[in-house]
Amino acid sequence: MFRPMTPPDSPTLPSGESVTPFTITVDGRSIPARPGDSLAATLLMAAVVPLRYTPLSGRPRAPLCLMGVCFECLVTVNGQQNVQACMVQVRAGMQVQRQQSARTVGEPA
Amino acid sequence: MSRKEVDTLVIGGGVVGLSIAYGLVRLGERVRVIDGDDHAFRASRGNFGLLWVQGKGLTHPAYARWSMAAARMWPSFAEKLSALTSIDLERVQSGGLMYCLSEKELTERVSKLADLRTALGGDYPFEVWRPTELKRLYPHLGTAVAGATFGPLDGHVSPLRLLRSLCDGLQRLGGELVTGRHCQQIVPKDSAFQVQVGDQIHTAGRVVLAAGLGNRDLAPMVGLQAPVQPNRGQILVTERMQPFLHHPSGHLRQTGEGVVQIGDSKEDVGLDDGTTLTQLSRIAARACRVFPVLAQVNVVRTWGALRVMTPDGYPIYQQSRQHPGAFVVTCHSGVTLAPLHADVLVQWMRGAPCPPDITSFVAERFDV
């Protein structure tokens, strides 16, 4: 459905600007990314779908609004649960995990 | 002008008014509730949802007894209401904790509860839980917690589900709910009451004022007083999480939906139900001292609501001497006390003797 105007690992943006691509890790798998993209866009371009399963019905979900409203793109980023992937810029070396259920309180400090 | 007659007209469609109306309609009365609109200050839509006993009535043992009686009636009250409406109230009543953040705070609290227990002749259950016991249940507990008092009667419900269930239950039993209307005037006439609501006159043999802060202006129309003042509380709610808080506390509870609700500020700011960063950050900081992991959790919403407080914090339950059949009811703890309001209180309104624990809750106590 979506296709980037230039490939996600291309060093050239559609604007002609040069960038240095990098990778992030999603559930242990390395996927290409480049600076300036949102994490949600990076995940969509790498076809990381479904992105999560809902806690109540267990139904699959993917990023929808891409503007911080629908909360469908929740992922765990560097250990922080329920991060809206569309509201953070992708960074080199990000460790992303898809969420299988409602967020937990986490380990005691 | 249209005229409509009922046995009892209840002014106020919050938890207090609806509990009374529900109780009366269960006894076969024709009941109508007049409720305001979204511009009204509606404590029932903003409150915390605790069923709370511990610490209530520290200066008035009768109020502690009244609160305990209500807590003990809650299981059967909830069962009947849910059976009628098929609404799950998300009631959990396996005890509540009050966390103390210093040894001094804990000692003072325990001493007050012990004094109250003595005043009540021993019938006032509570325990003191030290950090080692608390840690077994709550590995996330912060090192700042010196201990907690545990009240076995305490618990919580969803206040919105309770409100909805009372609305629904009342109407299923034939009671009427008129919403979006403001009561302008009450005229006692020929041992009945004519109540002007918009362009309608409602006539009833009995009128119950349960209009929260609105009671202040309504009570004098029937020879009563309700010197109530607003007291603002602010609340934060987090994103939903898997259950980890097994007991509510006075400041912190996890709802049936998994939301952690954090609250308990008290401010005298008049009729302003807004929020302030100062109070919200203070509330959040205290919660993070009790459970440091909360610092990592997203807050999704905040709000303010106005408590309905008398000068001493205790209720007013009173029938007008001048105009019998007119009652005023106001209290801070409409959720906790709902089972009593729907039962013992309505029996008193229908002619039974006044329950001994509430005979002192008349407005004249403020005339000093």
C-alpha cells in the first residue's frame, strides 16, 4: 500500500539531501532506517506488521493515523513500553520490541 | 405549566440522590429525580471511587460506625444492583492501605486509629503492615515507605459504573430521571411541595435535597440549612497496565480497566474545578515515592472535581421541622455510604426512627 519515494536504505532523500542510513533492531532482527523518519514510518517500510496485538481481543494492529492520535502504533523502545512509534524519530541502534499484551509494571527498581 | 405528581422528588442525580431514589423506588414509591446539566459541578463524575472506612470519624466515632455499617452492606448492595442492571461495578473489597512515608507519620496514624478503636469499644479492625510484609505483596514498593495501615473493610468501585447502574436501576424499577434541568424554587404548600423546574411544576409529598453544592441555596426554601463549601481534589490517570496493585490506598488505586488513578489534593479555591501543575506534580511525586516504577508510566489524563464539604466534614441528614417531608442530605462520602442511603436512610424518611448514629448530623451544630 505504501512505498517510499526512495528506498529506505538509500543515502539520498527524495529532496536530494544526503543522509547516512543506519539500522535498528526489531525483535532481534536488523532493519534499515535513516535519520529524519519517524519510527512508525521505518517500521512500515520494513513491513513490520502486524505491529502489535490488542490486550483485550488479541486482534492485530498496525500504525494508522501517524500523527499521535490513534495509539495503534505502541511499541517498546529501549525498554520503555507503550511508546507511540509515530511520535519519535528513529535513532541508530534503537532496540524495538513488539508488544503482545497490555503493558506491565516492569521490574522493581 | 404542566403539573406532575409523585411521592418523592429528589433534587440531584448524583450518587447520593440516586441511591436514595433507588432505595425509595425499591419500596414501591413513585420517585422522580431532577438532575442538572454538564455545567453543574458534579462530584459523582469526578470522584476517586473508594469504599473507605479507615480514618473516617476520627473525631466522631458515630461517623466511623456509620461508615463501617455501609462498608459491611456493600457486598449485598452491589450484588442486588448488578443483578438488576447487569452492570459490573468493578468492586474489590479486600482491604485498603494507607502508606506512610515516615516513621513519625506512621506512629501518629496508628495512634489516632487506636484511639478511635478504644472509643468504639474495640469494634474497629485495622492492622499495621511493616515494609517487609508489604514487600512480599509489592516488590515494587519504594524505600521511602515506612509502613502502612491496613483496613480490612476498605475497597473500591468504579464510580462511573456505580452512577450508571443507579440511573439504570432506578428507571428499571419505574423511577423517573429528568436530566438537564435546574431546580429554581421549592414552595411548601398544603403538606406537599411544589417544585419549579424550568417551565414545569412538580408536586410531591416529600422532597429530598441531594444537590451537592446546590443544597446551599435550596435548603433555606424549606426551612433547612446546608452550609457546604467546595473543596477541590485533582486526579491523574495513567495508561492501562496489567494488574499489580491489589489494594486501593487513599491516594492510589488501579481500576478494573488497569488504569492507575492517583489523587488526593485538597484545596479551597471556590467554584474552580480546574487543574494546576503545582498540585498534579506534588500528587505524582508522592505516588512515585510509594511506587518508584510509576515514574516510567505514561499519564493520559488529569482532572479536578469539587468535594461537597460541611465545616466539620461530616454529613447533614435532617428533616425540616418547619416543613415536614422536606429532607436535606449532604455528605463527602456518597460512594461509601450508598448502601445505607438506599436502605436505612430511606426508611427513616418514610417514618422509621432516626438511626442513632446520625442523630447528631443536623445543621444546627454549626450555629455557634
